[in-house]
Amino acid sequence: MNIQEYIESGIIESCVLGLATRAEQQQLESMCLEYPEINNAKKAFELALENQLMKDVVTPPAGLKEKVFLSLNMHGVDKSYSYKKENSYNAPVQRMYIWKWVAVASILLLLGSIYLTYSIRDEYQKLQTATNQSGDPLNDSTYFDAIMVLKPIVEKPSVKWSTMVEPTDSAHCMAHVYWDTLSTDTYLLIGNIPKPVSDKQFQLWEISGNRSVDLGVFDVSKEGKLVQMRNVNNAKDFVITIEPRGGSATPTLKTRYAIGKL
Amino acid sequence: MFFTIVYHLDLKSTYKEVELVGLLKQKDHHGFIYLYDRCAPAIYTSVLQIIKQEETSQQVVQDVFIKVWLTIDNYDPARERLFTWILQIAREAAFDKMSSGNDRQFPTAVSTAEDGISDLVTRSAIDNYGLKNLILELNEEQKVLIELCYYKGLTNAEIAEKLGIPSETVKTKIKIALCKLRNSLELKK
């Protein structure tokens, strides 16, 4: 194995830039573990690339930062803040006997979290059963904790998402739609949407050309919550309209409230 | 909203990569604000160079940082630097956006094999930034190849078909171009 030849073969650059195949990436990973020179060359290229990309930049518009953090608020980060681990990576280690209490507390926390997980799953199953029995699962929208549910959804490679913005102001993010290309499940993460008047309700549609698919109505009493909407086989563009309470058979496009593309 | 209030603060602290990753994995807001301030301009520039449309690029960057926040537990510092990981998420998100709906219609620097090389002579303002700036130092053939694989997301087989040359030749020529890019980066240190 000629290490220098391997380093100069372009494989490192190809992998770092995301151009390599999975097999090539796995080969480089194992080569890095075996040969420190290759690992160092990879690290050096990553750092040089990073420095170059950070040196010459187009400054993003000031409003983008606000949009990102508003979206993060919608994704329930306020809640996750309280999940912060007590023994963080730089927490000072104190006296040994404290670890006994930490160990006891950890076990209690573990038992608590197991109980909580099963309770939530049980509640979710009850909700599903109740809503299925009601005939229309969307009459009583199924809300569940965004952080608990959103993470595994987003991590699925089959899930695509769309940012729903105002038609006249793309800077104003209203919601996110997540669509699973395999299961066809559709979820709506409600953002900063004001409540419509009492006899009106928001309705989500999937629109492709002249065809519109009713994905269900939803209320906005719970910002930052995820709502499972009706499934749709093919999805491209989403629209939220304001409709009479209970929903309409076809979208009232004059009252388009938010639009988004996958 | 905690995030909305905090991000307006001008945080002067600097973190080492290992510290920053620790903060992000703990879902620390200050760590995330620091990450955004440090990486967003480079990520935005890279996405803009792929999509060439400001509004859509902003949406992609927004989605990228949300994904980073939600999936930071999947990041393995032993495999790659944090920025490398985020850049790959950004490229995938940009190509996903490009392959959906009307975004396919965005102006492209290379549209066909026939006019590919001549089109690259036309430089836009964003070619003066980041990796694009280095690509200008490559020969015309190498520029086309890197443009097609890195900025258009085409596979070697797709490029081979587009340019009418064998896939293995494409692979070899891309690797030579990448080595030249690395040498340019080293010279610029």
C-alpha cells in the first residue's frame, strides 16, 4: 500500500466534498483508522476547505437569522432547553459521594423516562384509537409533542419537508409540512399563525396542477405542535387556505394563507 | 421566546470545535447561535452557488440549520469536521430543492455538453467566492467536470453520458481536478 499515492489519488477530496460513493467513503474511514498520515491529510484538507469557504462569503440577508431562529422556536427548542443534561461535558467533578446520588438520580430518571415513554406511547395509541373510532381522524386533530415525534420523522431519508410562507411575504414562515415519500404520512408543524375568526378554520391542501387534495382542517391553538394530517400519495405544492369551519371540498384560493413547495 | 431574545445579543465568545460540538449536543442555545454566526455565511454562499436564486437559497439554509439542530446527535466528530457535515447536509438540501418543482428552471452555468464549456466563461458575481474562486484556476475541461459533479450533483455516469466520454475517464479526470484544487488550497494557506 503506497500511502502517498493514496493521499494524492483525489479520494480524500472526493469524500470530503461529498462526491464519493458510500463504498469509497467507508474505505477512506478504515484507511484513516489504519494510517495516521491519511487521517492527517484528510483533516488538513477539511480545514483548508473550511477556511477557504469561510473567507470569501456572500453575507446572508439580516432577516435570515431571525427566520431560522423563529423556525427553531416552532420546533420546540424552548422545551428541549429544559432537557439539558445536568452532568454536561464540562461540568466540574465534585466529591465522590455526590456520584452515589447522581447514580441513584440517574436510575430514577431512567425509570421515569421509561415510564414517560410508555405513558406517551399509550396516550398516543389511545388518541389514535379514539380518533379512528370517530370516523374522521382530523375532526379532533391529534396533537403530540413536537420534539418527541418530530426528530425521528425528520431523520428518515424518505421524509421531505416544505417551509410554508405567506404568498406575499416569503420572509414570514407560518408552518412546516413534512411528507413521507414511502408511508405517504403528512405532518404539519404549526408556527406563528394567528387564530381565524370563530366560524373559520385553516385547511391544508396538496395542489398539483389543477388537482387539489384535501389534507384536513386544523386549529392553531397550539403553536409549535405537530398535527398529523391526511396521507397523500404524491406531493409537490402545499397550500393553507382559510375555509368555513369544518372545511371545504375545494380550496378557496382567494384566501390562500400560506404556500410551500417540496 | 427564548431563542428570539437571545440571538440578538452579540456573543463574542469563541469556542473550540470540541467545545462547540459538546454545546450543540446538549442543545445549548448559545452554542447554536455561535454556530449560525460562524457557518451561515459560508453555507449560504455554497447553497447560492448551487441554486443561484437568493430567496430559495435562504429557505434551504433555514431548513439546513433546523436539520442540524434536530439531528446533531447523529454527528460523529471522529468521522469529519462539523463544518464538513453541515456542508454535506446543505448540498443535499440544495439538490433536493433543485430537483423539485419549478426550481429545476433555475439558470444553470452548464446546460448541455455542447455549450457547457463556453457557458463557464461567463462569470457571475458569486463565482468570486469560496470554492468557485479556486475552480477558476482549473483548465476549461476540469471546470466543466467540477461544475457538473459538485454544483449540479450529477453522478459520474450522468456526466459521462452528457459529455460522451467513458465513466471511468470522468472519474479519473475529476480526481485529477480535485488534486489540483487541493494544491490551490495549500498554496493559499
